[in-house]
Amino acid sequence: MLLAAIVSSKILSQCIPDTTYIRPGIYPDTSIGIPPAYATYMYEVVITAVIPEDTLFLGSRVPVDSIGVTKVIGLPEGFTTATDSPSGFWKGGERGCMLITGTPTHQQVGEHQLNFKLAGYIASWALPVNFDLTSYSLIIYDSVLHGIADREVPVSSVKVFPNPFAEKYTIELYATTPVLLDMCVFDLNNRVVAIKQLNTGIGINHFTFNCSDLKPGLYFCRLISNDGIAGKAFKILRY
């Protein structure tokens, strides 16, 4: 049986499963794992799954009624999960996902083994089949050692408006020195979906982008200087 857990976000308060996944399974693949987190930086990741329509049970293939997540063990203190289903269960053949979010501390640097407690129901069987998913771990890196401290980028503030946006949004940032920045846009699966170049002058700068090619949903942006130092991070939401 397979996990169907999904992402939700504090802004959306509801997840949107990744529809590019068709075959029953868990994504990202457990052999790849989920992206790492960095101390003092907000972290959000989505685990998406496609629930099988049937499964092998006592030697025969039987329809899957539903599968759900009952508990997640091993997350660092301060991390939370949220699903798009109020009950935490999804029907056979559905897609589902779960949001894992939190801001790790320097004291939480290291590897945290995760255990998803799951329960599945099959047709004509009243009792749940309980099982564990232990293939994921959350690795937290020290942000200072990995060179992503905000102080490295000469930008003291970033504002985005409107946010949420329909097609266009504007970034206002204050630069303490002229600098060429790349703004990398990531989706909830930590994939780069766009890179925008910002050539700033001293003081307040405004940059407007047309993102009508982005699917509705939550995205994360990070400013990266031309010497590879990563700094300010923020969220944008297209509705």
C-alpha cells in the first residue's frame, strides 16, 4: 500500500497535489528523498502520492477504499504537517499530499529520521491495515557553514506586491550597494521554475515580472549574488 499525503500551506491552507505524477507511488522518490533544510530559514516541502485503486490482499487483488496518515514521528520541534483532506484519508485512485513546514534552529542541525504512520482500508474489510513509511529523513544543515546567511547579500529589505498575484507582481528591494542578483524561483518540490536577473542600484529598486506561465500555487524565491552567495528568501503566491 502507498502513502497519500499532501502539502498545504499557511497561505493556501489547502494543498494542491502535483498532477504530473500518474502512476501509483510516492514522490519525490524515496531513493532521492526530500530537500534539506537550513538552520534559521523557513522550510516547506510537499510529499505527493497517487493512491492505488487496488492492492494484493490474502492472495487476491481487492479495491482500495482509502489510505491515510495518522501520525508523523521524528520531525524536529516546531515543525508541523498539514493535509488537504480534513480526515487525513484519500480514496483509492486519488492523488494526495502533505506539507511539512517549520524553521529549524542551529541546535537541530543533523539528520532526523521520519516515520509516517499509515492506515489503509480495503473494500469489505472493516479493520484498518496499519503500516509505516520510514524511507524519508530530514537533513538540516548549518546555514552559516553553507554560506546562505542573509548578511552576505547587500539587500536590507524585500517587499512583494500584490501577493497573492494573478499574472504580474512587483518586487521592491533596498540595496546598500549596486549589485547584480539572480532571483531563483522554486516550486514546492524544490525545483527551479524560473530565474530572473536583477540589476540593482543603491537605494530603493522596483522590478515587475509577468509570471502568467506559472501554475497557480505557492513558490519560494531566493536572491543569489553573482559570486554564488545566497541571501534573502521570500514567498510568492499565484492564484
